[in-house]
Amino acid sequence: MTVGANKKSPLQFPAEVRFKDLASVITTFLQKDTAAYAASGNVGLQTPLGVLSFPLQHKGSFPVPKLPDVTFATPSITKMDLTGATLEIPLVVNNKNGFALPIDALAGALKISGASVGQLNAGSLSLGAKAQKRVTLPIRVNFAQAAAAAAAISKGKATFAFDGQLKSGAVAVPLDFSQSLAISK
């Protein structure tokens, strides 16, 4: 590599990762909000006097990206008749990161008291740093096809379960959670 007088040029050097260190890296990403790193090496410069070697090192930290929390809020019945009910299912998405988080898709299957009732799709969302967003999604529950859901809805309390995924860029993460909730009428 040649760098002219009073010029700048990027310097790239190979990195080595030891497999024995990966366990602590995974632990850091799962349990901590920031991760520290260190890089060190030497750069040799060819001079008329020969090669001069200079040590390089840099230490720093960066915020560890965290998955957003997704939970149900209290669902409500917007319409009910003899064949079924239309519910509004609020999802609350909480970005714990200190940076904005674009969500390209949040979609999955919904079960009410163990009965599959359909798909929820929140589409794309933009969450600011440390922000929370509530998305309310309608779903029609057919009582003939989901008897357990019908019984729970009539009692005003049910277990809601979501099994889907969250996509952000090229990353798709499975998302599976359930909550026991009262249903407002």
C-alpha cells in the first residue's frame, strides 16, 4: 500500500477470532447493553532506512442490539353475532435500544385458548430510540371453526398466543409469546 504525502488512505488488516472466546461474546450479547472490543497490531512502513514498525491499538464499546419486546394489550370485541366475533387485538412493540429500529414485518398466527383463529400482520413499523408503539389489528373469529375461542370470548377471558416472526432488513427472528387476558366488550 502506498500513501502519498499529506494524504489519507484506509488501513485494513486481518482479524482473528478464537472459538474459545465465542461463549463470552454470546453471553455479552444476551445479557448486556454494551459490548467492549479491542483491536491491536503492528503496521510496517518502508522507508529509505528500512521497515519501521509501529504498534496500533484501539479500544471501544458499542451498543448491543436488542430485540424489541412485543406484548398483547387488552383486546376488545367490536362486533359479535351468532356466527362469530370481530376482535381488535392490540400489540405493543417496545424498542429497548438507544437507536431507531426499522421493522419490515411483524406477522404470525393467532390462537385464542388453543384454537387457531387466523393471522395477524402489523406490516412495517418504524420505532424510534427507546420508543413504544401500539398497533391494533382486527381479526374475525368464526365460532363454528374455533369452539374453544368462542367459549373463552363469551366468558370474557382467554389465553392469546402469537407464533410468527419479526423481520428487520435481512434478519428474521422467530417470535412466540402468549398472555392470559381479559376481553373488553
